[in-house]
Amino acid sequence: MQNMVAEAGERVGLDRLDPPVRVTPHILRHTHAYMLRQAGVGVEVRAELSSHSIETTMKYGRPKTREKERAAEALDGMAID
């Protein structure tokens, strides 16, 4: 599997980027978790889909500054009862 994934990355030229990207099944797993987070999928679902604990899933990328800013902006204008 490792070789198949690496060869697929080479076929699309990822090894020729600067810096080169070596694609592995583990990198694909990280990318999957990151893309789910970017899509707004909750940590519980991301953990389930990756067969990880919530703690381990959180290690696959902490929220970036812009993500935290968007979360704070989502509260702007909300009424407090």
C-alpha cells in the first residue's frame, strides 16, 4: 500500500514540488482529518471516522488563528438572554 500511494504521488508530480511532498498512507490520514476539520465536522465525528480517540484526533491539527477568529465572529450579534 505504501508503494502504491507513493507512486500515485509521484505520478501527479508531488515529488517535484519545492519542497517535495512524499505521500504516505499516514499523510493521507492527516489530510483527511484536516479536510474534515476545515469542512466544519466536529471532533467526535472526525475521531470516529479516523478510528482515533478524541485526544489523538486533536493532535491532527490544532485550530489555526483564522479558524478561532471565525468562531469568535460567529458569536457577533447573538443575543444574550
